[in-house]
Amino acid sequence: MILSTLNRTLKAYALAIIGAEFVLRWLPVGTHQWQRFVRPDELASALAAAGLTLIRTEGLIYDPFADEWRLGADTDVNYFATTVRA
């Protein structure tokens, strides 16, 4: 299974909520709820409890200068998690 979520960090709060909702207006204000963002360690624990093994975590990073998204090691804001059944 592949999951995508937002990490509960101050960087994610600044970029996903303040930046995307209030400054850039990409999303309606109130779309994100920071307390519902999930840290990678919390996701790994929940997956293990469900009988799944976390295989890989990779960040989804926005480059404003190129106006494009790419995969990378930075999971501070958006990230993907790949799992398999244990």
C-alpha cells in the first residue's frame, strides 16, 4: 500500500497551512488541521499494529523556483510511505 500524508512539524504548519491556505490561496482556509498531521514514526507504529511493514518513506517537495514537485529525502512537509503486509 502507498500512503501520502503531511508531517506534523512547524515547517509543515508554515508551508501547508499558512503558505498554501492563507498566502497562496491554493486551498480554502481550514482545509488542513495540523493536529491531524502524522509524523513518520506515528505512521510506522500504526502500520505495524495493523500488520503492515513500512518499507520506504520519501518526501514530496515543491520547488517554487521551477514551479514543480519532486520526490526527495525531505519528509518535513509532505511524504509518501510504502508498506507491505507483514
